[in-house]
Amino acid sequence: MKVLLIVLCFFVSFLINAQAKVITSVNDAGDVATYELDCSVKFQSLAKGLRYNITRHEFKGPEMKNSYRLLLVMDGFYSKTLNKEMTISAVLNDGTVLEARKIIEDDGFFDGACTLKIKDPQALLKANIDKVIVKADKDVVYTISDQSKAVFKKNLENIINAK
């Protein structure tokens, strides 16, 4: 029983330490606040070779809604494709797919960064990202571990609740 308790405490402390600090900034006009994960030391990791940042823009005024974005950065992913665009998809365990199309640069290479719009952050908080698929000359699939899913959820929750 003691060993189980020690392992549980270690896991909880790891999750607390693994999550990123939230940075808050306000534009010069004072009408847009931005909340994002602190990536000044290191990006958060979703899978091996796949890092991320979450950003929320909060607009002043009742007619404007918050906007949420998930930046995905694929380490060392430089693919020469025959297409002029690539599709990057985050597949959730409930079947939902967050997708973005990325226009290939003039030199024919993808730079490895893509931003996905999060239309319903509460739904993303309830679901898990199971995998991220990059469709290029060959599909690259990043499978997300349970530990990374837990840290991602905590980071997303911190961005949603940031004031």
C-alpha cells in the first residue's frame, strides 16, 4: 500500500511539474488579451517529435468571442511533396477531426509548423487527441500517450480558465 501511495504521489507531482505556465499579454489598444503557454524554456510535447502551444485570444465586448488555436510543431519534419498543400489532422477519440491545410512554401518544403483552430475548447477538454496525422508524400502518424493526453488537458484547462 505504501508503494502504491508513493507511486501515486510521484505521478501527481510529475503532472503538476509537466504542465506549462500561462503567459498573459494585452495589446496596446487594450481590447485583446492573449493567454498562451510559456514556451520560452521549452515547448510542451504531445508525442515524440511533436510539440505544441495553445493560445486563447479574448476580445473585449459582448459581440466578440474568444478564439482558441493549437500550434503544432513537427521536429525535423521537412517533406518534399508533389502537392501544393498538406493536410494536418488531430483525430479525437470521439471521432471528431480538427484539420488544417498548409500551403507548401515556394521551395516545395513544409516547414513543420501548423495552427489548428479549436472551435469548441470544452469539447476538446472532454475528448482526447488520439493521434495527429500529417498527409504528405507519405502519411506520418503521431500517436499520443496517456501521460501526454493528461498534461495536454491540464494545459488546455489552464488556458480556458486564465484571467
